[in-house]
Amino acid sequence: DVKVTQSSRYLVKRTGEKVFLECVQDMDHENMFWYRQDPGLGLRLIYFSYDVKMKEKGDIPEGYSVSREKKERFSLILESASTNQTSMYLCASSLSGGASGYTFGSGTRLTVV
Amino acid sequence: EDQVTQSPEALRLQEGESSSLNCSYTVSGLRGLFWYRQDPGKGPEFLFTLYSAGEEKEKERLKATLTKKESFLHITAPKPEDSATYLCAVQGGANSKLTFGKGITLSVRP
């Protein structure tokens, strides 16, 4: 069964901390995505990557960065966590072209206090 | 810019009461329309992909249909376990990014 695995289901961090959210896929997908999901706002794209070492900004990149050193791993970094970054974070992957849709991870519920 | 609007925002049904969820979209060159199911606290789970107007797909009590402007997710004789949020997304042109709607929260009462 193909999988996208996010390292943590729940995470509590303090304001100002540097936070790493890890995502690994075992499907040899070229494309990987990071979203955040908030009530009433739906899924919002933070960053995405079409290849190793590549990254592109999504709709809400401010306060975030990403790293993709290997094809299967895509990390989201909160440089200095703030309370308004409390959210559900979802990682997804897809084949190049994406016509087969995305496969999502189970999500990380991040709370910044 | 691709856009997806889902309606209603929330739907409450009695068990066995059939209904439809709507997804209206505007996209330049539809490559695919996707339906996902999301349970609380979990990631979206893929249901269907539709590629062209007139196409239909079925899975258990769910049936997805597609026209040039909208897609419907028909739920026949729903059960409480069908309660979830249903997301619609479109992919347009050569861009691999999906544009998602905000979702429809379905509650089915026993």
C-alpha cells in the first residue's frame, strides 16, 4: 500500500522555536506539497517541489521554508514559530503531471503556545 | 485562475436519505476533477478522478458525475459511517497543482 508518512501526529512548540515537520513518501513520486488546513479557510498551499533540490512558493509561504535533499523526503521548516501558525499541516505527493491526483499523509496537528 | 466552489457548506441527513453534494468550478483546460473524503483529524483520502464531461464513477453508495461546469457527488441511502468532509479539487492546464474547494461537511444521523 502506497504511503505518505508524516513524522508526528501531534506537536506542541513554544513561540520562537524552530520547528521541523518531516514527510516521507515511498511511491517514487516526483512532486511533493505542503498545505495547512484551518476551519473556514480550507487547504492552503505553503510550498511545493517538482524535483529534488527544487522548491517553489505556494500561496502562503511567509514564515516557512522547505528542504528537499532526497526525492522521497520533503521537510517544512517554521523558522520562528508563532501562535498564528497553529494549524493542521498536510503533506501530499503526486506523479509528475499530477493527473492521478495527490496522496496525502495523515497530518500533523501543530500547536504553538 | 482556477476556482472551486462547493455547496452547501454543511449537510445533515437522516440515515437512508439520499442527496447530492455540488462542486462548481472554473478552470482553463481541465485535466482532472478529484473527490476526496476527509475524516476529522486525518488527511484526505482519494475517492474518484473524473476527466471529461459525461463521465461517471461509482463506489459503494457514492456516485460522482461531471459536466463542463460542475460535478456532483451523489450519496444513495447514506449510513452514519459516511459522515465526513468531502473535498473537491481541479487540475487545469499543464500545472500539476490542484485547486481545492473548502469542502462539504456531511453528517448522517442514525
